[in-house]
Amino acid sequence: MYIKKEHILAWLKDCAEIFVEQRDFLTQLDTDIGDADHGLNMNRGFERVAEKIPSIEKQDISTIMKTTGMTLLSSIGGASGPLYGTFYIRAAGVVTGKEKLNLEELVAMLTAGVEGVVSRGRAKIGDKTMCDVWWPVVDAGNAAIKLGLPLEKALELMVQAAEEGVIATIEMQAKKGRASYLGKRSIGHQDPGATSSMMMVQSLQRIVSA
Ligand code: ADP
Ligand code: MG
Ligand code: MG
């Protein structure tokens, strides 16, 4: 079982649809602890990514991921543009020339992505950011590799880790980004960026298991 290039393309298109459907929900989360634009940002960014797909679908996974990152970087303002942009660009860097990914390669790709986010945003685990989803997802992936689980089962565990990661952000006090300006008042709210990251992981699992 592999994640094929076609899965990656379908995933990005599915993300574009999800961020239409979830735009208002994500923006509402960002109204509570930010500046009420996260859904709009994700919607605009992935709309541009979806527009680019016809021109990159013959390329390898790395080029597709890199183009996605550069598109997000240039079309989303605010914190999440550079952070998600860096996620995809760094992820692209470890899958050069690949047309399909096994579980090890997928986890390596996501690890490079979240390391990129950290190099840019310096968030630690527990700071109430998207990293509170991506690190548990990577951990779940590595645990699945150790257990020798098949890709589909691994993705289920990664989704579960993402969902738990989002829930865990509710009780965290934000230490990075706009939400950190609220201090203790950021406690009790679900982080918007962690939520959009979870949606990406859920989408990948759905696409690959379809
Ligand atoms: P902005 O805050 O500039 O309006 P968005 O609303 O689009 O940008 O994105 C906010 C999300 O970005 C937060 O919910 C959080 O998950 C994420 N974020 C903010 N700062 C950081 C950081 N330093 N590292 C990782 N993620 C961050
Ligand atoms: Mg915002
Ligand atoms: Mg903003």
C-alpha cells in the first residue's frame, strides 16, 4: 500500500473543498482568540492551490508539494501563510523525484514539514498551535512503523492523534501567535490552526482509504 501521486493531488483538491465548507467554522474559532480570518485564509490559500493543480499534475510529489507551499506562502497573509507554506516546502524537500510514498516516507515528509514550522515559528509542544497536532500525528506514524502496521491503519491512528491534539489545545494557554496576546483568556478555546491541520490529516486518511 502506497500513497500515490494521485492521492496527493486528490488530497489537495479535497482540502480546497473542506476549507470552503469549514471556512466559517475556522473563522469563528479565530474570532474567539484571534482576528477572525483563519477560515478566510485557508479558503483563499487552497483555492489558489486547486487552481494550480492542472499545471502541476504531471510533476512528481515533491514538485506538487513545493508548488503548494509557494502558493500558500504568496496567497495567505498573517501567520498561517508562512507557516503552512514552510510546512509544504520543507515536506517537499525530502520526497524529491517520488511518484509514491510508503508509510516511512510519509512520516519523514510530515516530520520535515513540522520541523520547518518550528524553525519558522519556534512553537513548542503545548503552546497551542498547529504543532500540537502535527507532532502527535508524527508520533503516531512512528509508533505505527515500529509496530509494522499497514499504511491504512497507521493513517487511522494518525487521525486519532490529530483529533486528540486539537481537543488538547482547548485547555492550553497560547504562547505563540495572536492568541498569546490574550494570556490566560486564551484558555478554553480550540486553536484554529490546530483545527485546520487536523482537517488536512482527516482528509488524507479519507482519500487514501477510499
Ligand atoms: P493570523 O494569526 O496571522 O491571523 P491565522 O489566523 O491564519 O493567522 O492562523 C492562526 C494560527 O496559526 C493559530 O491558530 C496557530 O495554530 C498558528 N500559529 C500562530 N503562530 C504560530 C507559531 N509560531 N507556530 C506554529 N503555529 C502558529
Ligand atoms: Mg487570524
Ligand atoms: Mg490575520
